[in-house]
Amino acid sequence: MSTTETQALSPDLASLDSLHWVGIAAALVSAAVHLLLGVRMLPSAMGISFVLAGLGFLGAVVLVALDYRRRTVYAVGVPFTLVQIVLWYYVNFVALGKSFPADIGTLGAVDKLAQVVLLAVLVALLR
């Protein structure tokens, strides 16, 4: 084993630039919204899925902060975030028949704005 493999993981925040911090902020906003809504809906399946999504965003932030396979985290983050956006639209506006954009709601708007920003950051970081 190399020295790097045996060392404990520690944060590498010095290597993060402003684009990283925008992405981290967006991921934390989305995580907070998902955890808040998820806890409110527990123990339903939807509540569990929201909590898991929130934990997924938090886990990605931790991995990026630890500089653990950042490019892989970015690459996985793109479809993860896209699926969040598509599922949100489908569940709210197709399955439940809400009207778009009138029925978005504050938390939905904040979360989707954060996810669009996160998506743009992830794509930029991958390039």
C-alpha cells in the first residue's frame, strides 16, 4: 500500500475554487429541502425517497470536500440531479395534475433553481 492509501481521508478545501463552492452551496440547498420535506413525509415511501435523495446530495458534498474521486462524483451527479428534476416534474405536474408554473411552490422553486445551478456547475467541472 502506498502512503496515500493508508492515510485517513481529510478535507482538501484549498483545492476548491469558486465554481466548486457554488456547486456545494446548491447541493446543500437541495439536500436541506429534500431532508425537510422527507422528514415531514416519513414513514411513507415518498418520505424515505426524499431523505435518501437529501443524503445523496450531502454525501456528494463530503466526497468533493475530501477530494475523493471528484470527477466521478461530478459524472454521477449529472444524471442524479437530472433524475431529480424529471421526477419532480412528472410527480407534480403529470401524475398529480398541478398546473405549471402556478403550483410550483416556494420550496419547489428554491430546490429546482438550486438543482439547475448544480447541474450547470457539474457540467462545467466535467469540461
